[in-house]
Amino acid sequence: MNDWIKVCALDEIAPQGSRVVASSQGDIALFRTADDRVFGLHDKCPHKGGPLSQGIVHGDTVTCPLHGFKIGLKDGEAVAPDKGCARRFAVKLDGGAVWLQLS
Amino acid sequence: MRKQKLVVVGNGMAGIRAVEELLKLAPDLYDITVFGAEPHGNYNRILLSPVLAGEMTINDIILNPLGWYADNGVRLHVGKTVTKIDRTARKVIAEDGTEEEYDRLLLATGSTPFILPIPGRDLPGVISYRDIRDTDEMIATAATHKHAVVIGGGLLGLEAANGLKLRGMDVTVVHLMPWLMERQLDRAAADMLKTSLEARGLKFLLEKQTEALIRGTGDTNAGRVCALRFKPAPGFDPGDGLEIPADLVVMAAGIRPNTALAESARLYCNRGIVVNDTMQTYDPRIYAVGECVAHRGIAYGLVAPLFEQAKVCANHLANFGIARYTGSVLSTKLKVTGIDLFSAGNFMGGEGTDEIVLNDPSGGVYKKLVVKNDTLVGAVLYGDTADGAWYFQLVKDAQNIHEIRDHLMFGQSHGGAGLGDCGHAGKTLAATLADDAQVCGCNGVCKGDIVKAIKSQGLFTLDDVRKHTKASSSCGSCTGLVEQILASTVGGAYTPSESKDKPICGCTDHSHGVVRQTIRERHLLTIPAAMHYMEWKTPNGCASCRPALNYYLISTWPGEAKDDPQSRFVNERAHANIQKDGTYSVVPRMWGGLTTPAELRVIADVAEKYEVPTVKMTGGARIDLLGIKKSDLPKVWADLGAAGMVSGHAYGKSIRTVKTCVGAEHCRFGTQRSMEMGVKLEKMLFGMWSPHKVKLAVSGCPRNCAEAGIKDIGVIGVDSGYELYVAGNGGIKTEVAQFLCKVKSDEEVMEYSGAFLQLYREEGFYLERTCHYVARVGLDHVKAAVVNDPQRRKDLFERLLFALQDYEDPWQAAVQKPAVRREYEVIRIAEVAAEVMA
């Protein structure tokens, strides 16, 4: 089991925004929802590899900027009728900081 | 709290659509129970014709398999006919004694075929055409018998006849009226249809009334129908014969609303169960939708109105109570493969109407448009239905067609829809396309893919098709073709969305127009406030409505509403243009397309320093630096800024570029200083956000080397001043700009152009280009505000200048402000150390 890594303060991610974390497992997009929950997904749309971190965040979903695929932040699954899945990374909030676990 | 009980009587398309709409709005409000007389889940009755024709199977047309009911917590009683409603005890009772109590009851009992009251109507081999059982019987009979007679030459009768013919029967259609489909077609179109169906081997007997069906007495047909006898008409010639052979008789002479259950419960019925605009019967606990209903005296038999009713009913059941059903304009499409036929609205004309007719019998094309008081009220198209959806839209919107009356007949773009379109090889007629013909050039979708998706997924709307196939979901230039394919596959069920009232997206029921108006009237200043006031259905919208709301707020309340970067598409948030690999492109500003050796040196230095892989000229005559990493963007802008350059808005719903020719500064033909004019315009409009992108061009003489005829605003210098053209478009669909007016001075060019753009900024819908905006409101409307009313022009112009003042250079903000710069920074983590510690 890998350890939790402290990434940044919650304030450094805009509400309904995202930040990119460079890792040995590729770029990881961290999303902050309007109600201050944080999710982590591989920054690659299952459709054509678009950077999900650059999409618009709404509810528990991000819309890919390239072709408008909607990806669920909780599970990385494309919203039907689209199909595909972006890899999830475990993220937690602790003491105002965002922590990431590489799987 | 106890859930309320909703009982639905009728497991057909209208009833189940209402349940589906209700589940979307209020999934937990009711315990839902459905009674269905047929032993199947809900299926697409419209597609029984392709099943009969052998193009599809029953399994293809099931809309809600039995599993759907279980998944959605809906209890289903199949094969049980409800025979009694006890309104006092609030329960329904089925034939087999099953009882269900209700708090609210929805009747969707559909219709029953009209059976002619003639001797022999009960004989084996005499059927109607309504459900799966009828269809199965026709298919079985076609395998063993030869002669089929269809009574009724309407939509249903012709589709039945066509199917039986394809199954190998000898088919005669008997029709009481002088021409086919008299409720949907005028005589000219009906005659062309008849000729074409005769060429396929169908026989027609018009103006014939059936007197009796004859019982067979032979070895093979004993006890079964064997012939049909007509009533002798006045002047009848006995040599013609009065009987024709018939092993199968299909009665397709109309339908009657099925009101038996409602009447037994003493609900008021008059040609149908009478309902109000919220689909309630005279007992307000009891709703009714579908073919069993009479709304404002009309009982509808096509699916599109039933879906509209279902939506309104669901809205009321969900206690929203804001939707009203006010009746439907109908359109018809015959689903006989290879025959292209469309009608809508009042196509027969009458008092106070004009008819515009195009008739080419040899060419197989007939079109009739019925116009009343400068609005289109009806249309019949035969042979070329490419513009059917457009005409239907004009009828439904009751749009004033005064300005386009002279070329209305020639379609959406003078001389055929699709002129100026690209991406589908110039094809405009879907019916003639092969299944493997590519329809959507952006996403590589063929006609066959679309037809298959419509049938197998049960799609009814353009949006459904876009979601499932991606066709028409990118640039939209093939929308007309996709609509045609949809219309010919689902026939009368197809409804084009009403452009004026179409909701922005699934997050709201409000249209762009209503949202704009509400933001202005209620002085709404933030997206959450706007969503709250207008009762948005999602917590924070989606990628479609948020950018629209953001634009409406900042354009309506400049200086008051605050821009929300998180509600902008990435290009406008990052101030550069995202590319397919996630890198960005930067287009340094060149005012009016002018540059200097020093600026070119800076651009060259930047390109080398940041290892820009591609440098090219843009369509707007600027230099594009492609393939820049996002984290390098602020550095690139810092270097450009240090040399006194700004970046360009080559990416936004905003002013893009002003293209110029060299003009009178150098050109021997130039009459006006076009470069100077272009620079003035581009500087004036710096930082202007708009509903969609805005491109300008200035040419110094009518040779028009800057190609001003396809720009949102085209300025053309002439010896005596400038001509102004507006609403051109060189993109997805080429649209030629329209002449607005002539002005004398540079100042006037700026004022008139600015006023036009401000009008567009204030009235345009988000993502509506100027050409679509002007098509919607009419050029006369624009002229009235910008040309004919000097005070209004000045006010508009001042409001534009007010909105543009104090615009902050976004690129320098990204360089200088840490909070903004964070957007561009990648977070690095101490991964190795963490792993060591683990």
C-alpha cells in the first residue's frame, strides 16, 4: 500500500476548477467541486486522450474540452450513452490540504 | 411520508413516455403501477410498418423491455385489461379481479381501429392494423395466401399495403375518397404518390365503398373471407364487376379514441376523454394522455403530440405545474422506403391564403407552400423533402417570412438546402443516400449507422441522435440531412425542436431568450443567483449552460456582473487555443494585419526559445505559434509583452481579427485607407466578448481583396465613402453578407459597426453567429435600430464603449498576478521520497 502524498492546499484549486499533478504514472487531474469535494483522475479522456483537467466542472462531472465527453469524477466513467473510463486516483482532504495516493 | 400511488392504465408509447418523463423529474414521488392489455413491454408502434415490410423484427422495436420496469421500480401488470374505475374508493379493477388503489390515475388507453359496420366483418382473415398480433397475422397470412385488400388509403393503409406487397401478396387498396391520404396531401401530391406506388405493383380502387365481405366456401378458404363486394356507384357499369378476391382484408379506415373505460367511470368524453391544458380530466385526480384524449376538441393520432402531452402531464404530476399543453401543429412523413413525402400544417389553404407551387411531374417533384399574412401555415413536399424540417419550423414558430417570400420556395439557402454547406459531398437529399454514404464528415457517421441507432435505441429527436451517434454534434452542417433521416425513419413521430422556445440544455426548461430577458429584468448578477431564480434543475449547470449564463451576465451588466473563469471554455480561461494533444497555440496580435520587422524578430525569438514545433499563417492573416505547453504560456506572453506586443483573441467567442487589404495607402485601385480603418476597428473592439466569434474585414475598393463579403461585418471602401455589410459567414456554411447601409466617414464606420455589434451582443443567443441572429430577427429589425434611428444607434454605440472600457490585458494578468498564474502551473510532488518512506 502506498502512502498518502500531500499535494497542495485546497485553496490552490479553484472551486469548480482543477490542477494538474505530474507523477510517474502520468499527469493526474485533481478536481474541486462547487461543494469542496476533491477527486483525482488520470488526465486523459478515454475518448481521444483530451486533458480532462482543462474541462468545465459541473456537479460530479467534468466535460472534456476536446469533444465534450462527460466523465464522472467519482468513478471516471463516461456518462451514457458514451462509453469509456478514466483511471481513478484516491484523494482525501485533511487539515485544509489535498492528499493523493498513487496506486 | 407515504409515497403517493400512481396507476397508469395503458402500457403504450404515450403512457410510458409520461412515466419516463416523471421519473426524470421526480423519481421518488410515486409508487407507480402500470396495466397493459398486451403481453409485451412498451414497443414502438410506429415501427410496425418496417416489421411488416421485413426490414426489422419485433425485438428491434421494443422500447422498454420487461427489465426496464423492474429497474425503475415500476410494477407492471401485463395482459390485464382494466375494466372498471371506482372513483369513490379510488381504485381500478381489472378483468381478472386485480385491484390497485390510486392517489392519481393516468389513462393512456390509446385508440381502437374503426371497423366498418358491414356484413362479414367478423370473418377470419379480416383484421385491423394496430398491434403486434395484427402484424404477426399479416406476416403469417402472406406466407399462405395470395390476395390482400386494404380498406383505407391513409398513412396506415398505405404502409400496410406496401408491407404486404413486399411479403409477396397481390395487394389492392380500396379508398372511399377521390385521392390517397386526403388528410395529409393535396390532390397533386397524392396523384404522384399513387403513380409511384403503382410502379411498385400496388393496385388502387378509389371512390369505392365496400358493401360486404364474402365468406369462402371452397376447400382452402371455407369459413374464411374470400372476396369483397362494393356498393354500385351511380352510373355503375355492370361490366366492371362488383367483387374482388380477398384472402386477407385489412381495415385501416381510421381510429377512434378508446374512451370505453373513461365513459364507464362517467368521465366527460366528447370524441375522446376531454382534458384541460395540464392533461387533467373532469376528475382532477385523473389524467389522460395519448390517442384516447380530446384536447380543445382535437384527438391526435400521431406520436409527436402525444409526447408533448406526456411531458406536460409528467410536469404536473411532479407538482411543478408550470407546463401547459396548447395543442400541436402536425407534420406527416410516409415511411415507405424510397418515397419522399412530407406535409405539415394547413396544406389545403383556404380563405385568405396564398399558395406558392412548384410542379414538375416528369422530374417527380411537387412542392406547395401555403402562406397567410406573411407567415407560412402549411406545406406539402413530394420527391424532395430536404427543406421539410425548415418549413415545419417556420410553421411552428409562425415566423414572419416577408423578407424571404421571394425565395421561400427554393429552400433554406436559395436554391436548395445545403448550398454553402460542406462535409457531406454536396448531398442534400437523404432518401437517395446509400447506407454507407457518409453523412457526418466530422465524426465519420454513415446513413446506415444513424438509421440503425434510431431503430435499435428508440430515438425520436435530433438531440437523441447526436448523443448516440455523434452525427451532427460537431459542426452541425449535416443537421438537415440527419433530420431528414430521422423524419423518414420515425415518420410522424419526428418533431423538430422549436428554435425559439428550445431549452438551453437539460439543466433548465428555459430558452435562451427567456434567460436573457430574466437576467435583465431581475437584475441578476451571478450564475448561482440566476440559477436559483430560474429554478435550475442541476446544482451547478453544465458545460453548455454555464458559459451561456456567464456571457449573458457580463454582457447585460458590464462593470457589475463578475466574469467567472470556471464557466468559460478552456480557451477563454487559459487565453490560448487548446489543440488535440493538449498543447496550446498563441497568435500574437497584429492590429489590422500589420506588423514590423522588430515584431517579426520577437515572434521568431519566442518560437525558437520555446521550441515551437509549428509556425503558420492563420486564416485571419496572423502568425500562429502551435504546440506550446500550457506551463510555458505565461513566459511566452512575458517575452511578447516586453517587446510591446499583446497576444490575440484567436480562440474566443469574441472579436477575432480585422482583415484588411493594402487599400489607398499603396494600391493603385484603392479608394479608401483600408489598413488604417482596420486598425481603428480592431483597437476599438479590443476585448469584446460576444455570443459567438466575430470577424471583420475592410477592403479599400469593390475588388474586395480582404474578402469582406463573408465576414460578420464587411467594410468596403468606395470613392464616396464605405459600404457596410453584415452577417456574412465563411465557415461551416458559407453565407454572403447582406448590405446594411452606406456611410461617409471613418467615424461613421465605427459607430454603425459598433452599434450593430452591440445589438447582436444584447440580443444574440449564446453560440449564435451574426448570420443566424440576423436570420432570426430579420435585417429590417437591425436596420430599424442601427440605420434609421440615430439616437438608438448612438445609445448602442455608447453602451458598447462602456462595456469595453477598462478591459484588462488577460495575458499580462497571467504573467503578473500569482493567483492567475497558478492556472498554468503543474504541481510537482516528492513521489520518490514518499515511496522510500513507505
